[in-house]
Amino acid sequence: MSKANLLDRRAVVAELLRDRKGAFAIGGLGASTYDIAAAGDHDRNFYLWGGMGGAVMIGLGLALAQPTLPVVVITGDGEMLMGMGSLATVALQQPKNLSIIVLDNEAYGETGGQTSHTGGPADLVGVAKACGIGDSRSISTMAEVEAFASSLQDVTAGPRFASAKIDGANLERVLSSRDGTFIVNRIRGSIGHTPI
């Protein structure tokens, strides 16, 4: 795909979360967390500030613990490459309420913009399919983003995986609370549990 046709990352995330209802949104390291915060802070946002490679596993744990609620992991290509083995675990567990979307700018944005493996031969959609996630797709238009977003509330047909090629714009960081206890307690409260 030409660099001129890449999707705007903030527009993609805003569309994914526009009609989120009670969905949990887990953000991967760095820019995807800022994008989720830019779309609007929410009691069910889980911001992963420093655990590179862990977003999908956190999403999987939450999906298994809350099987009637939609869980959406929004992460970047570098973070997903760090945790590729998590796709095999997701496929093994088959959580029906889990959706994963990778915002792929083909760069390691948090460490200086070096070209990531997806800028070469690595195919995350192919990896997800090979691991056993049947609903795995590439997204290259906003119409495809809208179609994927419309499936996020379905807690009976997952897991699903998508990779969207996005531009490499260096956008302003939108920061929410970085207090882990606050974030966890806010999520616990949103589902009726007492604070820890």
C-alpha cells in the first residue's frame, strides 16, 4: 500500500470506540494507549503504560473472567511482535468476546521510529490465522474499520483479529491517569466489584 493511502490512527481508534457501550478497551504500550485516551477517557479503559508485549494477554485474561462483556485490545505492531505467542494462546482458549486490532505503522514508535518487521516480510494477519484465529483480516479503509467496529459487541463469535495500516504521524500524547491502582479500581467498580 502506498504511504499516501494509510489510515489516520486517531480516526481508526475513535471509530472503533464510538459505540463501545460497555466494552473494555485495553491499550498497548505507547501510542495506542494515547489514542484510546484521545477517543475519550472511560471507566473501562485499561492503559498499559509499560508492559510491552502484554496487551493481548491482559485482554485475554479479562475476556475469560468476563465472558459476557466485549473486550477490545488496541495495540501497535511493535508491541504485537513482542507478544506474538499470545495469539496462539488466544486461539487455544477461543474467547468469544475478544477482539484484537493492531495499528500497524511499520515502526517501533516508542524507541525512535526504527522500521519494524511488518515493514518487511512479517505478516501479523497470517500469523494470527496460522495460530488458529479464524476471523483474521487486514483493514485498509475506514469502511472496513466501521465493519470491524460493528462486530465488537458480538460476544458469541470471537476471537477476531485485524491489522490496520496506519500513518506514522507523531501525534500529541493524550495522557490519562498513570496510577495503576486507580485504573484497576475504576475498572473493578465499573463491573460492581469493590476496590483493592
